[in-house]
Amino acid sequence: MEIQVVSLGLTDYLWAWRLQQAVHAHCQAHGENVLLMTEHYPVVTLGYRRQAEHLRLSRTALAEKGIALVESARGGGATYHGPGQLVAYPIFSTLFRRYGVRTFISLLEEVMGWLCADYSIEATRRQGFPGMWVEERKLGAVGIAVRRGVSLHGFALNINLDLEPFSYIVPCGLPDIVTTSIAQEVKKPVAMREIVQRTCEAFMMIFTVPVKEANNEWCCPE
């Protein structure tokens, strides 16, 4: 059992969603575990309940700011993705079935916590609010979907991104939330390449399986 990693760089959200679906079909058929890591062009996503009241701006107003709006199949409320945010999509088959939904989400939070600790950030969890927090500030979000025993979606951890677009939504359905980033907490820029490498190490440590680079075929969805 192992994790195959694909680092995609900056991607369109819907392109990455098509890739997730292609990888999901492969993992479901072959019992593999693939971790996609990316940053997205600016986009607001809504969970499958599609709570439009969690938008503070209309679709038109978001578009005028260069931000797309997408209805997602994941759980959770509205969230924002943009350059400078690490988005990790663990498309896990055998590893997901080893743990189940609750433990799997907890392990994803542990990965984010491990990364925060690596930068001497005292991040914590909040009961009933999946993700990662620094005091009352939201640093990372997690939301997954499960189809035929294989996970989809994953977590988003704020690294170096512009935080203003979070004010255009009600993040995770919490109207008074304050959003932060690793760069803001440590008061200096953080290299995304470094974060990607450390994320691989965190998955290896927390899921206790080898992590290796996947074949390029994962990067070419139809």
C-alpha cells in the first residue's frame, strides 16, 4: 500500500474536478491511492447543499472581480480557492477504507496540523467545525465526498494567498469568521514548493505508508 503523488501547479477548478473523477475511476478499479496537490485560479465553491445565502456577492459581482462560482459535490458550505492556497485531493481507495469517514477527516486535519507545527504555528481543531484554526482564525478547511468506497475532494490550507475574497462569502457557514494564512501568522512569505514537499512528508508520517511520485498519465484527463 502506498500513496502516489501528483503536483499539478496552478489549475482551473473544473479541470481539476475532471481529473479527480478520472483518477477516482482508476483508484476504484485498481485499489490505489492518489494524492493530487494544486493551487486554483480564483473560485468560490458551494457544497452539495448549495447554500446560496452563504454568498455575500452575486455571481455577476464575483465574475467582475475575476472569481468563478462553482457548485461542488463535496460536503461543507462556501469556500474560496485562489493562488497561494494549497489544495490537496486525496483520492484514496484502500487507505480510505482502512479508516472510514470520521477518522479519515481527522487524519487530514492532522496533516494540516503537522504542517502548521513545522512553522511553529499553534493550530488546533474546533469541535463540530472541521478544519484548522489559530485561536479564532480559520487557517484550513476540509470537506470530502465518498463514492463507491473511494474519497474525493480533501482540504485547503491557506499559505500565501490574498485573504480579501473570503469577505465575499460566509466561509463554512460562519458569518463572523476571520481567515488567516501561514504567511500571515509567521509574518513572512512561505514557498509553495517547500509546502508541497512537506505535505508529502506529512502524509507519509500520518498515514504510515510510502509516498512516491505518480506517472504523468494522471495529469491528462479526457
